[in-house]
Amino acid sequence: ALFSVGPVVTVSHGIGEGSILVLLHELAKALYYAHQEDGTSTSTKDWRSIPWIRVGSCGGLGIEPGTIVVTSQPVNGLLRPCVMELSVLGQRHEFPARLDEGLTNRIYEYGQKDEWKVLRGNTFCCPDFYESQARRDGAIGGAPHTVTVEEQKEFLRRLSDDHGVVNIEMESLPLAYFGTCLGIPTAVVAVALVDRLTKDTSTEEGRVLAGWIE
């Protein structure tokens, strides 16, 4: 779904890297053609100067559920910061993927003016919801899918202690990559629904989760 209210466009990007990448390409093309008439620009403002901000949910690491996280930079599934890996023509390629520091700072500073619980730190961005996030509640069992409780806790604590990761989700990296490629300022804001250091799935009531998301 896509909605436009004045100068603001909101759009659902679906779940995961593949879904959001399709949306980013299509949205960028729509904005480009919206500024064109007979092949020439109809606006004095470059559409690429407009900030793109992902707002969503995530799993936290050592933080209280309901905390709003402003991503400093994404860390990929191989624990490499600001690197997007894609297969192109049968070969693996690496691309820089950095969020806009100025935009991120402004969002974080704005969050300090209210009574919200807001922090910032790095985000572990995974290509899937279960295996890559070291979850133990998926449908597939047996090695290498299943990790022990000890392996899970050690890995998640290493994310936090060695890589400055405070939350986990699946879309920050492709957004940062896309923005870096086109020169679009990007940022990510997500509310933590669960502390992954204590459990895999949130057990809060639906009205509590809805309140956090709002």
C-alpha cells in the first residue's frame, strides 16, 4: 500500500531484503518520472535529496522491549559493517551500504525531546528470520539449522559486545545500499518487540505491541 500526505509518501516494503529492494527500485523510478515532462525535469529540487526513512519493528539485544532504536550503521550476516553482498551474473559482489549520519543524528536528537525510550547503535541485518538470526523456534531441526542455547547466547552477546549491535532486523542493509548508490539520505528507526537475549518471541499482549508500534 502507498499513501501520500502532502510532501510525505508512506509505503509498505514487505518483509526482508528481496521485498524491500524491489520496492526501492520501483519507488525511485516513480519519483524520477514524476519529476519529468518530455524528458526534462519539472522541479528545481533533485528527488534524490528527499530523505528515505524505514520505520518498523525489530528484535532488541539487551534492551527493554518498547525501546525505539535509531540505527547507526547496519552489520551484515557475516558480521561486516556497511557491506551489502549481491549475486550478479553468477558472481558475488560487495557494495558499500551506509546510512546518512546527519539524518540519523537529527532523528536521534529529536527523540530525546520527548519521553520516549530512544537509543542508537548498530543493527544486525539478516537475509532471513530464523537461521541467520540464531533463532531456535523455527520449523526445521537438525544440524546445521539447530543451535544450542549456549551457542545462541554466545553469538548474540558477541554481536552486542564486539560489534555494537543493539537490534536485529532484515531491511536496514538494502536501504543503506540503495541510498549509497543513488546518493539518497537514508535512516532506520525501529521499535524493539522482544529482548533476544532472553527469548526468541515476544509474549506481550497484542494491545501492548500495537502501542509500541504506534
